[in-house]
Amino acid sequence: MTEPEPGANPMPWAGRFTTGPDPALNRLTSSMAIDIRLLEHDIAATVAHAHTLRAAGLLDEAQVAAIGGACESIVGEFRSGSLSPDGADEDVHSLVERLLTERLGDTGARIHAGRSRNDLVATDLRLWCKHEAGTTARMTAGLIDGLVSVAEGHIATVMPGYTHLQRAQPVTLAFHAGAHAFALARDGRRFLEARRAADVSVLGAGALAGTTLPLEPSVAAAELGVERIFDNAMDAVSDRDFAMDFVYACAVCGVHLSRLAEEVVQWTSSEFSFARLADEWSTGSSMMPQKRNPDPAELTRGRAAGAIADLTGLLALVKGLPLSYNRDLQEDKSFVFAAGDRTKKSLEITTAVIGALRFDEGRMGEAAGQGAMWATDLAERLVGRGVPFRAAHEATGRLVAALEESGFELGAAPVELLKSIHPRFEQGDVAVADPSLGVSARTSHGGPAPARVEEQLTTLRGAAEALRRDAGAPLG
Ligand code: ARG
């Protein structure tokens, strides 16, 4: 980029000023390095605005066609990397307007009628959020697919279910994978909510208070394929709640991904040894030759901190701003772009990591058979025989203590021992020691019994399909 000559004034407000801005001020105000990413949306909004001007009789057909053609070549140059912003262009909006004016003369100089960079940037960012929220929703569906396919292969693979990270009740890997997938399905819907919130064109709001020109905002909205138009011009340029919705959805998804990542870290540790990460997704140590580290999971867990920071940053940025547009708002994009980029990366990495996990069914089954995790199911057998739950809980607790003391496993315990603790215990009760039996007996709604998990997987497959359908077509 070349700096403008001090004293020359290439800015769009040149009429009111005798000299141009100090180069240091230019460096402060320029957002080009960040908002150049909005270029294709800015071009789409510009073409849409040209149609609005045409409907208002302020451009003719040929002028709209000329603007459309010039816009197409700008996009082509941008994609091929041959577009070079000038140091004097404050932002992507100034860049596009300057190029149109240079290339089309009088026609280009007409494009900004009834338009401000305030309604333009507010539209561009909405288009960006709409597009990215569709992408993240689709990627969420891809990760749900990955978890469902782990579940399909492990409907009967028992493992410990934990509370307080203490072994609690046996579950299956399918049930556990499904639990993460349901959280992601809600994330996907949250992305679609954010997509809908952003699906608004605010072109026609002007700087803050509309225009005296006879512009009809629905013309641009239709051109942009956007569902709705703004209701109040001042609100339209002032608020960034649509971006907060997207960044919030990213933050919640980041938190969910970090919990899944944490379990990958645990499962692949020597202490758990429930799974191994394939070589392509493990890292080694520069010093300790034996190490296999789950770095991709750790980075996903760590990056959730950034997702939370972006949400906090964006909320703090807008808090306390008077209506309408304030230049502070220019800083919104770094939070929003970072949130979107990070979320896509974390979804991509997590999908790969899930596909790269090799589970050790033997180890998981062995762990599921330890720690008297049958105790709750056994107490419920007593309840089924008319014993009040509190008494059943107490008797089963005493049985656990007696077994610990006598050194018997439940499966090998003599019936007399059980009867001595509670007369309603029966010989057949020792069967609950088998974690598979415990799992298949827990047929309650949403439970881990294989038939119940099959239902959950059907729901998840439907949820992933719906996310893909509702996310809109991927843009080229
Ligand atoms: N670059 C600005 C932004 O991203 C848009 C320009 C609005 N500037 C102004 N002086 N009204 O928010």
C-alpha cells in the first residue's frame, strides 16, 4: 500500500476539508487489513444498491449493467490476488467505491447516493454472519455424523459412566457419544438462529436517519436473497446483536467441543487407556521417545478460551455506546471473524480426532465391571419388590461394604451373605454384576439400553439432516 501525499485529500469527504489526514491518523482509522474479508459481500451489497437506485429512477439500466460488470471484475481480481488497495482507502467500502469511480467515472460516482458506510458495513457484516453461520451449522452436522458412526459401532460396548469423575453407573460408548452429539445438535440450531438473526438487509438506512431519495429497501433485500429488511434506520446501523448471537453460538459450541476434547485427553491417557489416537492425529515429544500426546484435543480445549474472550470482547465493545453508529463499532470485526475462524477450525479438528480414535473395548468393559457400579440397579431391584428406596439404598450400601470386607465379588457372593443383609435379596441378584445387564435393564426414556440408544441415534441422524437442509446452500 502507498501512503497518500501529506496535504492531498483523496478521502470521500474531501469537500469539507482543506488538507488530507495525517498519515498517522490514516494508520489509526484504516480497517482495510481486517475488513477486506468483506469484499465479496460489499460487492453484493453494492450491486443490490444499484438496483435500488435504478428502481428509484436514479440509475438507468445501462448504468446498473456497467456497475454489475465492474463489480464482477473486481471480485475476479480479488480472488486472483491482483487487487491492490491504495493506502488512502480507509476501508473495503472506500476501496470498492474508488474502483467503481475510477473505472466508470460519472456512473461510479453515483453509487453512494442514499447510502452510507454505516448501513453498508452493517449489511456486509450481516451477510458475513449469515454465510458463516450456515457453514458452522453444516460442519456441526458433519461432527454429529462422526459421533453417530462411533455410536453405531459401539451400541453394546460398555464403559463406566462418571459423576464427579468417579465411576457411577455402567453405560455404553454409544450412549456417551450420543450425549455429546445432542449438545452439538443444539449448537447447530443455535447457529441457524444466528443465521436467521443476520438475514436482514439494512441498506436504505443511510447514515442513521434514512434518506430523502425515494429508495425502496426491499429491492436490495430481494437482490441479496435476504429474508427481511430493517424497521428503524437508527437501530439498523447501531446494533450488533446479530453478531453477538453468532459469537455466542460459537462460544457455546467452543465450550462443548472443549468438554469432548477433555474426554479424548482422558481416554487416551495411560490411566484410562480407553482409546488410542491414530498416529496421524497424535504428536510425540522432542525429548521423551515413548510419548503419544493428544495435542489436537488439547488445542481445541484451549481455544475455547478464545471463543469466550471474543464474546466478552464484543459485548464490552457495544456496551455503553450511544445510538447510532460510533467508530468503536469498527472493532467488532476482529472479534466476529476470530470467533468464526476458530469455530470452523475446532469443528474440523474435532471431526478428524473423533474419526481417529481407536477404542479398547476390553479395557472399557473391564473398567465398567469394577467399583460396584451395579449398586443402584440392585437397590432398584429391591424397590421393585416393595422395599422403600431409602431402605434399599441403605441395604445395598451395607452389601457393598460387606463385600469389600469379605473380599467377595458380587458375582461370586453366596446368597446367604445377601440374605443376611436384606431378606428381599435373591440369588439371581448377583447377575447385576454384569455391566451389560445393568445397561440393558436401564430402558428408561433417553437411557443407555441399546434399544433406547437406537432411538436416540435416529433422532441424531434426523437432526444432522435438518441442519444441512436448513443451513442454506454452501456459497461458492
Ligand atoms: N470502517 C467502518 C466500520 O467498519 C465503516 C465506516 C464508517 N465510518 C464512518 N466514519 N462513518 O465500521
